[in-house]
Amino acid sequence: MPTQSCIKPKIQNISLCPNPEDNLSGYKDYIALALQADVTTMPSRPVYSATITGKDYATAVAATPATAFGSTAVWGKLEVKEGSLKVVTKPKSNFKDSSAVVTEITFEVVDNEDNYGYLMLLSNAPLHTVVEKNNGKMLWCGDAGKAAKLMDVSRENASEKGLISVKIEFGVLSPLYLPSGTTISYVA
């Protein structure tokens, strides 16, 4: 009868190279919000053609060479809980109908009178939202004829006490990347 032996695996101390993409995934810990009526200069969606590239079609066309939204400081900067900001685009109704999509922007903020009062002011108002990715690219949910709406502000759905869960919806159209070099002025 052969003897059974146990072969021990050789454990090596392997140090992995840091992936430069690791810290570029996800979104920064704030969201920019503006009332549609306050946006003075509107970027536009590119026109589809046989020669347009995918990158161009996914990027908004700046209204002026300098900036996408004019120079007026109309944007509010709302700090969100780190890692809670998510932007998801999915079919609007059932999965068989892909003709319409809805983009849900969800995040959590600290429950205090400033944040809660600000969110109540924005409830059901036509909004434009911009979220910045960690690689510096900015995604804009909005259009000249279509705005995003604040749909839900809830203390009960938050991941922990002391936070408010927020959901903004942007229907039919998909978010667009803002042109490179776009800057947004925030209300002081």
C-alpha cells in the first residue's frame, strides 16, 4: 500500500504592480445640481450621421468654445457619502422594450437641515445634474427639452442612520460626457 503524502504549496511573497486604473473608477464624492431655468447656455446632443465616431456621439457639443453652460454660477455642489454615488441606465418599462431608457442617479447625503432643506427646494423641479468620474470626465444628465427630476428623498432607505437616500431620474435620453476642458462654476 502506497504511503499518502501531503504536498505543501510554496507560498511566495508576490508584490503586485499597482493598477493605474484602480483609483480612476467610480465617481467623486459630490454631485452638481442646477435648475433648468438657471442654465443660460445649453450644450446640445450631437447629430447622428454615418461618419460620426462613437466618442463624438457620446459627448455633448459645447454651446460656446469656452464653456458648456455659460459663465453664470448656477450650480449647487452637494457632497455625498463616499462611494454611494451610482449612475445606472436601464430600460424604462419591461426588458423587451428597449426604445426608452431611464437613468437613475442615486446617492446618500448627511441628514442635516441644510441638505434636507436644499433637497426639498429641488423636489419635482426640472434639474440638470453633472457627476464627475474619478478620471476627471463629467457626465451630464439633461437636455434643452428634457430635464432630470428629484424623485425620492428618504431617511428610511439610507444605508445607515444619519443619512438621507436620494434618487434622481432622467428619462428617455442617456447621459452625455461633457467636452474636455469643461468647467462648472458653483454658487458660493
